[in-house]
Amino acid sequence: METNHSDASVELAVVELLSLPKNGKTVGPDHRITLYSMLAFLNPSSPVSTSIIQTTLPLLAKETHDAATSVLASAMLPHLVCLLRDDEASPPHTATLIAKEMNNSKPVIRRAFCSLAGGALWENGDLSTKGSLAFAKVVLPSFENNLKTISSNPLNSSGGPLEGYIATAVLLGPFCRSGKFGMFRRPNSEQSLGHFLNSL
């Protein structure tokens, strides 16, 4: 990859790296962690990032090992950021799947998807592209739902307070800076935010 940066070569690398996890043929979590770690070395671009996000979102939702979940989510982040900055590149149903998994009953999966969505929105700053704005509209209810759930008992919630911190950061950061959301979509979200901040 250091000597050949063409999109075709990178896309081939993506196929090779994800072939075994996609088909459930890895020999264990260490094998998946190694393969997912290699994804982090692939430079984002529209075709490469589209391929990675389309393939890895279902893998992340089904991952059973905590370390592999964390590594995969981290490797995906720059590629999701790339897609949100390119209005033409976002794969269909990406935002819908992410929003759904942000409310997953498994804390590790929920945390990974919240971190992925929050990190991507934070990197995009003021949501100035159509892609980032459309993505933000789809995931906003999930951020608000997580904030409402955690605000009642943040330090003793099943996944810890991280999802509350993420929701707070993006709601008071990119969402407010964009000037396109009022304050919040749900009337009780401001109250949930107040409860969460007061409990810390």
C-alpha cells in the first residue's frame, strides 16, 4: 500500500482484509483484531470508504468480542467522516443502521455505535454538507433517547455514562453550531441534558 495508492489497489485490500470476517471464517478474536487494525492504514476516499462502511457496519453490529469491537469502530471512523463530507458518497441505509444500533441492548455494541456517530459528527464540525446534515437528522433521536435514558441514573447505567457524554458533546457542539435544529427535536431533551449535567 505504501507504493501503490490507487483506489483499485486499496479496494482490493479492503476485500482481502474483510473476506474472512464477512464469511465468519476467522480463527478467533485476535485474528479479527489484526484484520480490523489493518483497515486503519487505508486512506479514506469515496469508493474505498463506501466499500468499508457497507461491509463493516453489519460486522460491527454482530461482533462479540469487546476489543475487536473497539478496534473496528476506530478503524471505521475516518471512513465515515469521509463519506459525510462527500454529499454523493454516503451508502444507502448507513445512517438508519447506525441509529438503530445506537439503541442496541448490548452495552458494548451501543457504545461503539454511539462513539462512531458522535466522532463522525464532531469531526464534521458545523454539519455544513448535505451528507452530514442528513446523517445528523437520522441519528438525532437516538442521541436524545440515550441522553434521556442515562440522565435518570448516569453513573449506574449498564454501559456507564459514556453515551451521555457523547450525546451532550454533539448536541451542544455540532448540532447547535449548525443552527439547523433549534435546540433539540424533543421538548424533554433539554431537561434530560440538564439532569445529566447536574448529576456529574
